[in-house]
Amino acid sequence: MSNIEQTLSIIKPDAVERNLDNEIKQIFIRSGFNILKEKKIQIEKSEAEKFYKVHETKPFYNDLCSYLSSGPIVAMILEKKNGVAENRKLMGATNPKDAEDGTIRKKYGISIDKNSVHGSDSIENAKIEIDFFFKD
Ligand code: IDP
Ligand code: MG
């Protein structure tokens, strides 16, 4: 049985702003991910609110949506065996301070909000998030 999975990755504004997008893409490639599609875009705050709707009751929701829409991002469809979990592992903990050595957030994250990358947290959400960015 094949468990090749697709997941949505976003290189967030703090990383794109520091020109880290190519470097981070190389980490995904070296770690065995295929980048099936990618686009560099800037989204509206209203779109960020839709994307992060699961967090709408959180105290940081407004800042989070302002932040994600504050500058260009790179959205990618990544594919690998166990891709959803493998991407979460490679990203590291939400707070870069807690992220393990060798993870993207440990290496590049600035703070809990400016943590350089987003990754889908389940196969179901990966499908929803991929559609959000790549459905025509
Ligand atoms: P994740 O990105 O590791 O899946 P989530 O809990 O889904 O983490 O939170 C989404 C994003 O919201 C995080 O990546 C981070 O940028 C931001 N965030 C999460 N918790 C906090 C917080 O306590 N303060 C500020 N921002 C937060
Ligand atoms: Mg999450």
C-alpha cells in the first residue's frame, strides 16, 4: 500500500523577506520532498482570515492574519511518503525556541508568530489547504 501524501507548505513573510525561500525549498528537496506546484503571492487579509479560520477564537488570530497577509509568501504542494507528518517533523515545533536542532523553525524562526513556515496538520486539512491555494 502506498502512502505517498501531499501537503501544503507555506514559506511565511518573515522568511521570504529575508530571501530564504530558495534555501528552504532546497531543504525540502534534500529531505526527499517533491515540490509539485509552487507560487509566490501576497494574499489579502480577508483570505488569511479564511485560511486560518480554525484559529478564529484565539487571542492571536487578528495578528496572525495581518501577518500572513503582510508580504509575499511562497505556497507549495509537497509530496513524499507520509508527507504530512514528515513535513511537520522537518518544520519543528510552533515556537522556534522549542524546535529541535535540524528543523526549519529552529534554523530560521524568529518568534512564535514569525516562525518561517506553515505546514498542514492532517491529511484532511492538507486537501482543504491545497485547494485553497491551487484550485484554479
Ligand atoms: P502550527 O503552525 O505549528 O500548526 P498552530 O497552533 O496551528 O501552529 O498556529 C498557527 C500559527 O499561529 C503558528 O504557526 C504561529 O504563527 C501562530 N501562533 C500560534 N500560537 C501562537 C501564540 O501563542 N502567539 C502568537 N502566535 C501564535
Ligand atoms: Mg496549524
